[in-house]
Amino acid sequence: MRHGAALPLLTTTVVAEWVDYNGHMNDAAYALVFSRSLDALLDKIGLEARTRERMSPTVYTMQAMLHYFKEAREGEAVTVAAHVLEHDDKRIRVWLDMSDASGERLAASEQLLLSIARGEGAPRAAPWTFETMAALEALAKAQRDMPHPPEAGAGVAMRRK
């Protein structure tokens, strides 16, 4: 990963099942692609599927916000990259940007994830493992000079003139 750059996570192609009655990618498909991108992020921070099966750590999504900028159409390649906005001992707030082959922004998702320990009893919030925290620290350090996305932290609102 280059310093000062978003972390590439996933490249996929818009398939027919993701296209809605308006002829472009449907909102649920955007959420699916962002979810799969988060799975790729987990792999990069030491929480790949094998680790989650062998040990008890996982993550729960606590909040998610989607922003739509431009339509994606069937057959179009889309790429998602991540920018870690902040993290602490149990949480990570991440910005995911989706772009087309030319690099134009199609959509974005801001998500808050919580570290969860599964085991005896109910799942509970738990600190990141040492390996995951080290990976998050390294990623945050590499991205510290990236500009903060202007839409980050903004909720849903109707803009008034």
C-alpha cells in the first residue's frame, strides 16, 4: 500500500441481478459490494475467515451510511478502496469509496465496526487482538495525511437553499 492512499480492497463487475428497474445498480447491490469489501478489509487486518473460525474474534457493523454519486450499469467494473478515519481499542470507523474503471466516484459508505468476542455466553464487545491492532495502527499511520472525506460524519438531511 502506498502512504497517503486508500487501501484497494475489491474489484468486481456489476452483474444483471444487481440491476434494477431504472437500468442501473440497485441500492442493495451497492450495500452488498461494500459488505464484501469489508470482508476483504478484515482479511488485511488479521481477521480472515480462518482466524474467525479458529478463534472467537469477529466484527459487527454498528452503523452504515451510503452515499450515491453516479449510476453504475451492468457489465461495468467497480473498485472499492478503504480509508481508516479513526479507530480505538474496540472500534474502527472506515470510509469506503467505490469508483469506476476511469476512477470516477460512484458511491461511498461510511461504517462503524465493533470488535466482538464469541465464546461461552453471548457475544460481547472486546478489544482487538494484538495483531489486528498492529495492522490498524499501521494502516492509520499510512493514511494519516489523506484528506478527510467531506461527506464523512454527515447524516441524512434535506438541504435547504
